[in-house]
Amino acid sequence: MSRLAIRVENLGKAYRIGLKEQRHETLLGALSAWVTSPVSNFGEVRKLSHFPKANAVDSPPSVSIGDVIWAIKDVSFEVEQGEAVGIIGRNGAGKSTLLKILSRIVEPTRGSARVYGRVGSLLEVGTGFHPDLTGRENIYLNGTILGMKKREIDWKFNEIVAFSGIEKFIDTPVKRYSSGMRVRLAFSVAAHLEPEILVIDEVLAVGDAEFQKKCLGKMSTVAESGRTVLFVSHNLTAIQSLCHRAILMNAGKTVMDGIPSRVVAAYLQSGERLLTERRWDDRSLVPGDGAVRLLAARVCSNDPVDLLSLDSQIWLEFEVLNLVPEAILNLSFHLYSQEGIMVLNSVTVPKALPAGDIRFTCHLPDRLLNDSLYSVELMIVMNAANVLLKIPDCLSFQIHDLERESAWFGKFPGAVRPNMKWTIEQADGASSGNGHPPTGTRTANGS
Amino acid sequence: MIETPPINSHLPPAVPTHPTKSTTLPVVIIQSKSEWKLIDWRECLEYRDLFYFLVLRDVTVLYKQTILGFAWAILNPLFSMVVFTLIFGMLLKVPSDGKPYAVFSFAALLPWTYFSQSLSGATGSLIQGTSIFTKVYFPRVFIPWVPVCSKLVDFAIALVMLVGLMIWYQVAPSKNIIFLPLLLLLLMLTSAGAGMLLSAMAIQYRDIRHAMSFMMQLLMYAAPVVWPASKMPSEFRIWYGLYPLAGVIEGFRAAMLNTGPMPWDLIGMGSITAGIAFLFGSLYFRRTERFFADVA
């Protein structure tokens, strides 16, 4: 029988957003407003902490009544001890507000939450770090701020320092550290926090790739050690790998609650509209000129096009209306990744084409692209020289890194991510006789 | 905002064969609650390590990267003493209970400097500590308390200076010196109480910060720093005692400089104010702390 760690009931949090100040048309109006401003200012400032109880109850979340906005509203869920729950959602969905309430930093406007056990909250790494103090002093300060006892830190001190990898600078003021070192030290302290319930906001997106790897590894041991973890992240790979359960929030409400892979899929599908299919039915709006026009373009896959993974087979289709018989045409497209890197340029062989609708299909090689948002810039070229048509954001599609077997859940670097063949063998092959096939060969899938 | 009831019906009944650790977990109920409540001393005790390191930070950081370091703790009151001695002692001939004006004013500047620094530190503490308390939970009352404790270091250093001055001017202390800790306690209680009130107000109404500098001047001239309380007409004396600094400063002089018997009338009245200030300050602070993070 598992026990409750957190029970959240009808939780709601309202904030005041500043309303536009009144403008005064006349000098007299401005003058009288200036005289009475202390009174109205007092009202304004006081309002920050006072909310009308009755009339705000029925307003939907994220809809302002006057200048009140509900950051979260009517949120209810339970978390059992030992569960690792990921919370995902767009910016402004209320994730951080929820964590702040559970960390007892802000008070809910309505509803309640029961928390069983000591809560350690990591809403930021390095809270309370003072630049003038040394690394050693900051470890103690930051550790106690996060809720550790002095004896606990004494006990773990060497471990913390070793984890951060900055042993040499431990007695140097933190202000002389590079920003990377500071983050490593801060995270090392945080990583050694051992409360019953750990509440983590997007703090893992710090440090270099190597250190992130270390942190996520530490996170997974925490999650596996039976502690309750509440984890907000945009790193969907990490959510899926570390959490047993995910909650999707949107506009202050919980939209979905369940197995991480499903919730992540729902989140991705609710994402911004990708241009995976375009069709110009109204021929007057078709891009192009008297010689050639683009009728349709689409991204196709054996998987749903809004949920492409690294292993999806992907092909692009373009339908072109050729108006000049026997025109020598070829298609060319540039593929850009989210970072604006042009990943590749692919062209067809110039060919004399009959008049009418012509379909071009381009199959991308399997397992070529990394996870990113890709956009396709299309060009239709005549006589291999003359660009008739150029459409910068013709199509766009996103490839997600949905499953990862290794211990690292950070963003995999690089523009492409093909499967590479690796062989691993003993190097002193000469003594074991020449001509033998290599032993211990295996392929790794590059992830 | 938060109460920690004893472990009871909130938990499902414990399985008797499996007395797991979880049955002893404290329950925290988080909900909107506006109420007057006192300081949760048990919780403060729980977090005492944090308090220690916050005070340590304050002390360590204050004189980092200065040339004179802790000498500043002496120079501040010393400078005031020189000015006061020139203006009030030599120019205006303000009476000084028969003692050299320099020691007379320095003995008063000692508690006054501590009071003004700890009070202004406490008042601004919440505004300065925003980056910490909006990220993590701990007893919020620590924030205004930290300067009240960390400034004690300056006080102690300046006390050594006073002893030096006493030797120089050959002024002997009275045996009432044993009451010094009591006076100090009164001082701490007053500045902690006023500090809690003012910091809780300042986090929402930033006017407080702007008003502080002239408030401090007013408070200083109201206190018997540059003049002796013996100048106060006797019919007002008992009411004047309601200002805790009156009793503390006069008590300091009586104890250190042997200017007369301990002014227990002033100290007694001051204790009433100090107690009320601490009680009301903590009540107001505790009532408003639930939305500090919202208005910060």
C-alpha cells in the first residue's frame, strides 16, 4: 500500500497585473490627481496582496477580471511516495507557480495542498550564493538555505566538492569563478540534497554537456532511490526517462495526467502549427508565375507527421504545375535546422517535363537528422540556372528524440545523427595472430 | 499560511506490521489563511543552522575587500564622537554629567550606532533578501533578525574602543556593569521588533525606505546621545522612558562611566515598549509574510 506524498485540492493562485494608468487631459486634472496620488497609490499597492474572494470564483483561469489573473486554477492531483512526476507545459502554463506553492514560497489564493515530509525545492541553482564568500563558505550557506543541516553538509562536504570538480578553487571567492564553475558548485550542493520530496524547476539546463550528463545521472539515482520527485522541465527526453508519470498543464489547469510517453505526445501534438502540409486550391493564390506554379507541398511519414521521431521514415512531396511544355526544370531545397544551420541542399536532375501537374518526391535517408525543428526552403529552377520560384518557409517539421537508452538525457549535439557503425576490439591483435576477424565487434546506434 | 498539526487522521491508518518511516512524516497544510500568529520557535530551532550561516555571511561579507576591515566598526562612532565633542561639548557646552564629553558621547554612541545600524539593516533586509526568499522556504523572521545579530560584532569591537577611551580619560566603570547584557537584550528586542514591523511594511510600501534616513536622525536627537537625560524635566521623565533608547543609553553611562545609579525607571518603561514592539512586530510580520513573495 503506497502512501501519499502530496495531495493538491482545487489549488488556485491569482495575481494582479498592473492596469494602465489613467491619463489626464487637463492641467487641473493632472494636478488634482497628483495631490490625491498617495491615496490611490496606497490602494494600488495594497491591492497586490488583497483579492476579492467572492466574485473571482467563477472566472475561468487565465482570464482577467479587472486586473486579476489566475496563474493556476482548480488544480487537483495526488502524488504517492516514491513517484517521480514530470510537469510539462508551455511557458505561462502555471508550472512554476505550482512548484512555488508546494515549496511554500507563495500562498495559494484558493484551495489547499497537503505535503507529507520535508520538501527540498530547487527553483534555482545557487540561491543565496554570495560572490565575496569562498566556495567552501558558499557550500555551507547554500546548503543550509536549501534545508540541510550543518552536520549533514560536514558529512557530505568532500563528496560535494568532488562532484563539482573544482577542488583547487574551494577557498577562492566565488566571484573569481567562471560562470560555469559557479553553476557546477551550486548544482553539486543541490544534488546532495536529500529531502523526502524534491521539487525541481527547470534547473538542469545549466552547465556544459558533460556536467549536464552528470546531473541527469544523479537525478535518476534520486528518482530511483524511492524519493518523491516533482520535476518541471522542457527536456522531454529527461521527463520520459526519469519520471513514472507526467502531468500536462495548460493555461493554469492540468490537462492530462498519465504515462509520460502519452502525455509528451499529447503535448507535442498540441504544439505550434508546423507547416507539414500546404495546398493552394485557389489557383489565383498559387505561388509562381506564367511558367511554373507550386500546387501543394507536404511532409509525409510512416508516423504521424506531428510526432516524428529519429527513426521515422520521412519523405517530402511537391506538386508543381508546369505551364510550358518541355521546359527543363529541376527542384532544389535547402533544409535548415532550428539553429539556422543549413543542414543540406538536395536537387533533382534537370529534365524536360511535359505540361501539367507533376509530383516530385524526395525520400530522406533513414536515421539522418537529429532532433530539431527543420524548415524547408524550396526553389524551382529552369534550365539549371534560372530560379523561377523561391519559397523560404515552404514546409516545416519537427523531429523528436523520444526514447534514449543511455544515462544522458540532454540535447544531443550536432546537425545530423546517423547510425554509425562502430567496432570495438583488442588493439594488440598482432600477438593473437594475423588474419583473424576482429573479435568483440558490435554496432552502437550513436545515441 | 502554514500549520503543522500533529500526525493524525490526514494519513491513512498505519499498517501495524509495517511501521515504515513514512508514518512519522510531518504534514504541512498549505492554504490561504489570514490570521494573527506568533513566532514558531520550534521551527526556528529546526532551522538554526541556516540562521547561523546567514549571520556569518553578513559578518564576513561586510568588510571584505576593504583596507581598514573591522576598523570601520570603530571609525564610524569615533567620527561622530569627534564631531559631537567639537560641536556640542566644546562649542555649545552641553553638560555631560561631569564626565569628559568624548567618553560621555561615545558611551551613548555605542548603543545608538548598534541600534541604528541593526534597525536600518533589518528594515531593508526583506527587500535585499528577495532573491533568497522567493526561491526557497525557511522561517521568514530570520531575515530581519540577521542584521540584529550580525551588527553585534561591530558593537563588540566598538566596546573595546570604549574601554580604551575610559583608560585614556581615567574613567572607572561602576559595578552596575553586570547589567550590560540586559541593556543589550533590550536593545536587540527593540530593533528586532521595529525591524520586523518596518521590513514587512517596506517590502510592500517602499516609502519606508525613503523615510528611514530622516527617521533615524529624529530618533537620534530624541535619544540622550548628545545630551544627558538629566536635562529632561522631571515631570516628563517617566514618559520619556517609553523610548527604550533613553533607558539603554542612560543605563550604559551609569554602568560604564558611573554617572549615577542605574536609571531603572527609564529602563522599566523602555522594557514595556520593547516588549510591545517585539510582540506587535512579530505579529504583523507573521500576518503579512504569506504574500511577501507576491509583492516583492
